[in-house]
Amino acid sequence: MLPILTLYLIIIQSALLRLWKISSVPPQTENTVIILRIFSAAAGILLTWIVFYLAKQFNLNRKTALLSAWVYSVFPWAIEQGRIFSSVNLTAVVLFLSAIFLLKYLFKKNNTKLILRLIPFVFAVIPGIWYIKFKFLLPVTSILNNLFILISPNLLFYRNITFWWGGLKEFGIMFLSFLPFLITGIIKSITGRKFLLTSVVWLLFFSAFSPDFPESRLFYLSVPLWSVLIGNGIAISFRLKDKFYKTLIICLLLFIIYEYAQLLHYYFRHYPISVSGNLDKIHGIF
Amino acid sequence: MEFFKRKRFTFIFLILIFAAIIRFYRLDTIPGSLYTDEANQGYNAFSLLQTGKDEHGFFSPVSLRSFGDWKPPLQTWLMMPFIKFIGLTEIAVRLPSAILGVASVYLLYLFIIILLSDFKYRFRIALLSAWSLAVSPWHILESRSAMLVAVAIFFLLLAVYLFIKGIRNKIYLILSFFTFGFSLYAYYGLRVVAPLLILQLLVLYRQRFLQKPHHLFLPLVVLVLSVLPLIAGFTRNRDVLFGRARTVSVFYDRGVKLKQWELMTQDGLEAPSIFVRFYHNKAYLYLRQISANFLSHFDGRYLFLKGDTVQPFQIPNTGIMYLPDGLFLIIGGVFVLTGFGQLPKKMLIGWLIISLIPAALTFMVPTSNRTFNALVPFMVMTAAGLSVLRNKRAIFVISLVYMAATGYFFRQYFINLNSYHSDWWNYGWREVVMQTAKISSKYDNIIVADINGMPYIYYLFYNRYDPGKYQTEAIRTYTADQFGFEHVEGFDKFLFPNQLDWPQVKRSPLKNTLYIVPASLTADTGFFYEVKDPQGLALFRFYEF
């Protein structure tokens, strides 16, 4: 009963973060359609729930799944994309809903290895087409450059440049305080849940091939997976017995709360000011 | 017995030969010219040999005032015997770095063997670490120039190696603490790194020292004695210890303060002050800035594609590590965290974190020079990553990939750096000085525009100018520019105006005066001599009116 209640609370929090003042923050452009923003917010709320089930599909326990869902709900990039019309946010819902059903089927059939081998081919199709079509725009060094930008600490923790005129540039994709938990989650998944990490790596390559990099924001599709990795990292850290590490983790958790407060303040107070000067430069539905 | 253990002496011998060839091959001409800092240290070593004083006339200084940046003196001291026997030449200036660069390769090999003493594959990892360091673009660049850090890393590595040996033999512990103290004279960054590494080592081996605390007494006395001259110098002038640290510090840069002001202004006067301080306080903003600086050193573009973008630490279109290193660095990092014992793991991770701290506190990041000590954990992690390869076919393929990567780097460093980017190393001054020497007797004044580096030092260096005479003749105002550098106004018949107004000079030139002006400052014809770079582009022009 308690986990379900917690999940509801997380989803309510997610809804509040995505819907509160949605018509005014960020400010509207002449192309803004409020109902589409609400669609996007709904997708973000649904994704919070999806992340919970996704984590469970990776055989993570309920506590870890809840932590993953909470991490997704407060992810700076997910909040930013959940409050504007974002096709990639809607794509993420379809992709991960499909992934949950696929995983459910695959793990039951126990043919994970086959799927792991097939994934590269599936994911290689679109980048392959891009590369053939735009190969003069995308030499190998550009792809490598894109790849390194995507995993650069600057993009991950300090400055999200994937939506130059309308984005929340003063924050990274995630909070800095997530870093130790992310490392823990990655190491754990290297030794255990390779499928999770393989998916992140493939989304990474997939995004780096995009001719519209970084504005295509394809890397956003990996946010639910990052959330699971971080959630797992937090759950593992809770199990540590050493007093020194326990103190360190408590400090980090306090810092997460402080960064969360910083995000909320910046998003609702300063972000509208910074975006309002660029409204004429934002094309498409915002 | 393991293959690598049986053949280790052959392997390390071959690695050292290769490391030496790469480091000594055309040492005087690649990079194509002495950088100002190199020329300065060379001339100061010459000055100390001749007069016992540096260029400023300070007797036996523990920090060289130099261009106002107060250089640590160890590298200059090491140049003295070479200058004594070879003369004041490029090769004498660069030899200490190159020799200690090769020695560092061997030292790293020894360090890994002793650090991983209980580990089955220690010889394999030690040899791969030595090989990685021997062919490392980062290490080759630094050990072929007199930029302090190649010497610094040798002494730091030696100190840590002796410390681990000292756990069993007290004499080594005394030597270790002396070397730690001595290393503080090698590079500013070590004044942060070395104490933190000592602290880390004491914590890691705390059981041993808690049992026998008296074992630390003598080493600590030796440490204090070895840094005493530095402390004495600091009491007279605080720049002796901190040098230019203030002007490159993150706290000196106004970026963070301006950001805070902008955000507080946006909050408006009506916002409660406690609320504004909670969100926009300096502690949080500086924490973000310093952590961003710290983490910028893990950016793949910096490590594997572009490298350091500050001259002269650039290698054209090359990272400071090889591209395939990226993969093995990750594998090795995970291996170190999960497969190594607690002590080596903590040692290497701690070393890596500590090495990046000095650079994180400055605003010019990422920087390969200030983080050079991170090379040790980076190389060991790469080697650990490579050591997991067992399949012969995979080893063959990876070897081919590395051969291609190394070949590319060699072409970029040994050919393209001089051919296309000679300006990064202030190319041209040698020819300018030689040409000036031929015709100087015809003029009453020689005016050299102080634009590219510090031209006075090249005149002193290449003319082997009598240091005693220079110390009495030098005209200095000791006024630092915005970057903390002090310029020399002139000596003898030479003048080095910092902001030469060329149009004004042409309107009212001095009679019987030679003007030497960078080509970037004037496109005027009428010059009678021109110094060009290897591509044929004009660098300096000689005028007389």
C-alpha cells in the first residue's frame, strides 16, 4: 500500500511541476498552443509512471523503481521539455511504453541475447540514413565531437545547449548532485544490467548522428534510462554501512534538495525573463 | 610464470629506448623555437652560473621573479650543469625535462609493481603503463620542453614510490619526505598537490603509523627542513610561494560576481534579502564554477580530439590522449574501481582527484599543464583497460589501431607543428636576434615592439649577454600588466615599448634607430629585412628611417 501511495505522491509532484503556471511559464510565442503544452505535460507525467515500471522491468526492486520515478520527476531537462510542446517528449512515451511491453515479452521468453544483438541493427537504420543523406555535413570527426558533447560534464550538469533560444540553459541535463549516484548506477549496470547501459549507449550514438544536432534533442530519449541508473545508484548507496559514506550520502541528498530548490526558483523567476528576450527567434510550436 | 613477468626486463628496456628516441630526437628544433618561459629559465640558469644571482640580481633565489610570475626554480637549477658543459643552447635548456621524462617512464613501471604487489597481473599493467606513458602525446609534449611539469611529475612520482617503499624501510620514508619537500621547488601546482598526496598516503597507511607514530618524526623534520628556504622566502615576499596564483584564480575572475549581481537584480528589491541570499550566494555559485572547472578535464573533446587550446600546449588537431585511449580509459576505470584492491584503488582515484584541484581553482580550463600530475592515474587506468585484452585477434586489431593513432600524432607533432603552427612557439626570434647582432653597431638605438612574448629575453639568451652587465643595465618599472606580467623597458641600446604606436613612429621616427616590428602590426613596405615562418609568412620586419 505504502509504495503505491508513494508512487501517487511522486506523480502528483510530477504533475505540479509540469502543470503549474503552464500558460505563462515559459512565456508564450505567437505559435504557442496551450493544449499542446498540456499534452506534453501529460506525457511527462505519464513518463514518471513509465519510469517506475521500466525500472521494475529491469528486475529492480520497488524502492529503486520509486526512486527512479522520483528522479525522473525532478530531472531539469524533463521539466523543461514537459512544459513546452516537445515532440521528443511525446516520442519518449511511445518508445518506453513499447519498451516495457517488449521487455516483458522478451524476458519471459529469455531471448535477451538475441535482442541485444538485434538492437544495433535497429538503431543503426536511422543514423545510417542520415549519414548517407547528409554525409557532407557529418564527417566522422563531427560525430565524435557530438558524442563527446553529449557526455561532456558541461552539458550533463551545467549548461544544456540543446535548445538555444528557448531552453533552460543555466542548468544541465541533470543535477550535479546526481553525479556520484550516476557513477554508482553505471558501474553496477556494467557488472549486472548490461541491457540498460547498452540502451543508453545506443541512444547516445543515435543522437550524435543527427544532422540537427544538438537542437534535435534526440538524446532526451535517454532521460528515463538515466533516471533508472541514478535511482539504482541512490538505492545502492543507501545500503552502505560505513559511517563516513553514510554521512557523505546524507550531505549529497541535502544538496539534491538544495539544487531542486534552485531549479524551481530559477525556472519560475529567472527563466521567463531570459526567454522573453528571445521569443522572436523561437520557430515552431513552443 | 607469466609471460610478461619472464620478459619484463627486455620489454622495459625496449620501452625506455623507444621513450628516449621520441624525447631526444631533434630536441633543439622540435618545437621550432624556445618559448619565452624556456628562454627565461635558460638565461636565469646562465645568470646563476655566472654571478650566483638571477636576472633581477637576487642572490640564490628560492623563486625566480622572472616576468613577475615567480617561477619555481628547480628546472632552472637542473639546467645549470648542462649549460656549463654544452653552453646556453636550446638543447641544454630542454635536456632536464627530456631526461627526467624518460626516467618517469621507468619510475611509473616501478611504482605500479610496488603499488600492485599482491596483484597477479602487476607486471602486465606496469609494462603497459610504462608504454602508455612513453608514447603519450601529453607527456611527449611536456617532456620535450622546459615547462616545469615534466620535472615536477618525476619528483612527485619518486616521492610516492619512496613512500610506499618506506613502509618497510624507514630510510626510504625519510627520502620520500625530502623528495616531497624538494618537489615544491618544481611547480606551483605541487604546492597544493604534494601536501594533499602526503595526507592521502598517511590516511591510507594509517594503521602502520598509528602503531609506530615515532617513525614519522624524522621524515617530518626532513620535510620541514627541505621547505624551510621557501618559508623564509615567503616571510619576505608572499609572491615567492603563490606566484601568479592570485591573477589566475577563479576568485580573481569577475564572471561569478557578475552572474550573482545579474540574478539578484532580477529578483528585485521587493524580494526578502534572506530569500535572495539563499538562492544567489557566492558559496553555491563558486561551488558550481569550481566543480565545472574540475569536471571540464573529463570532456572527451579536450582529452581525445582537440587537447589544450592554449598555446604552446597545443598539438594540431590532436587530443592530449589517443582516441582509442577513451575506450580503454573507461574499461580501465571500471577495472580499477572493481578489480583492484582497496589500497591501489583509493591511491589512484585520490591521486586523480588531487591532481585536478589546482586547475579547478583557476579560470583557464581545461588545462593540460596544471593537471599534468593526473597523467599517472590516467595512464594506469588506460593500461588496466588494455590489460583485459586476452584474445590474440583483438590484441592484433587494437595494436593496429594504436599504430595508426601514434603515427598520426607523430606526424602532427614532429612535422605539422613546426610547418604550420610555428607561431605557437614564438618562432622567429632566433633569426631576429642573429640579424640584429650583425647590424646593431650601425645604430644608436634598437627599438623592438614588445608584442609577441617578451623579446628582451631572446636578446639576452641568444646573445649570451653578460648577466652581471644586464643586472645593472636593465630598465624595469616592476608594474604588472592585467595578467600579472612585468615588462622590461630596455637595456644597453635596446628598448622594448609595450604598446608601440606605429603610425606615430612613422610620423616622427628617431634618427639612427633600428625598428623591429611584428608583421601583424604593419603592412608597410620599406622594410629592409623580413623574418618569415616555415610557410613563408612574414613574422617580423626591420625598418630604419
